[in-house]
Amino acid sequence: MESLKLLKPTKDFENQILKIAQEFFDDGTVLNWTSWLKRYVNNYDWRLGNINNNENKETVETWHVIAKQFILIRELDNKVLWFINTRLELNEALLEHGWHIWYSIRPSERKRHYATAQLFSVLKLYQDLWIEKVLLTCDKSNIWSAKTIQNCGWILENEIIDPTDWELLQRYWIDINDWIEKWNDFFKSNGIDIKFF
């Protein structure tokens, strides 16, 4: 049984996270979040403060909504597999062109079910907050991400043009009740145990 856990990023993981950031740059898969990732590399402490601020209505940036960020850790070697961002609400613009969840797995650890494990596990957060439906989007050209989303039970609602990069964007929703039914089957069949922060 492989054990994973979702934690908030801390100073203890700085060296690992900065190496992962460079791994993304070397792999050429940073895409439209390059500027965000560079902030990790150039000022890790600023990013940690930004993560804490975004968790509270009093300190979240005015154009953002409340959000939490986690890192996925493999307990066997305490290795960071990378991150998942979660928005706890959506404004009108985010409902149309945004998402509740944004995730990625470091290039060297892909195709091992970690992305699926992240998506399944973080839905517990929404269940605890009584949020019944969760939105996730991806570029249509990102075939692997789309397969992961579909395997987790998200249902494609529509495809739109993303005004930020003019890519065709797929919008998926999942009902939390559907997630509960799929949870045990996935983790038992893949030999994964995951702990949520």
C-alpha cells in the first residue's frame, strides 16, 4: 500500500519545491502559469505569505476569492510530488472561465495515478464545506489532463474560448455524491492510502 498525504506548503519543503519549479521549466510544461511559478523561485517566503493571505476573507487579494493550496507528499521518502490549488468559491468571472481546482504533478512523477489521487482526495474539502458541485477546466489540447479528469468522474458541460490565451477550454463538473461512490474503488484498486492535511 502506497501512502500519500496532502499538506500545506511550509518552509521545510522550500528546497524540494524550488527544484520542482526548475523541473517544470526544464520540461517546458509551465504554460500559462509561468509568471506564478517564477514567484516561487524568486521569493518562496512571499509565496507562503500569499497562500496564507488567500485563505481569509480579510486578507485575500481584492480580485481573488478564498483559496487553499496543498502539496502532495509521498510518505515513503517524504518526496513532494507537487501541488493542488483549491478555490472555495467562484465569482461570476471564475464561474464562466475559471475553476475550483487547479493541479499538476511534477514531470518525473507522472503516469503513476498521483494526479487522480490528488483530485479524489481534495474533494473531501468541498464535501466538508457542503459544496455539492465542483468545477474543473483544462485546455482541450491537454489530452492527459482531460483523461485524468474524466477518469475521476467529472462530466463535460461545454467547451469555450479562454479569453486569456484563446485556447479551447473544456469545463467539467463533478457531483460530490458521485465522488463518494468512486473514492473507495479507486484507492483499493490502485493500492493507495492518502491522508488529507
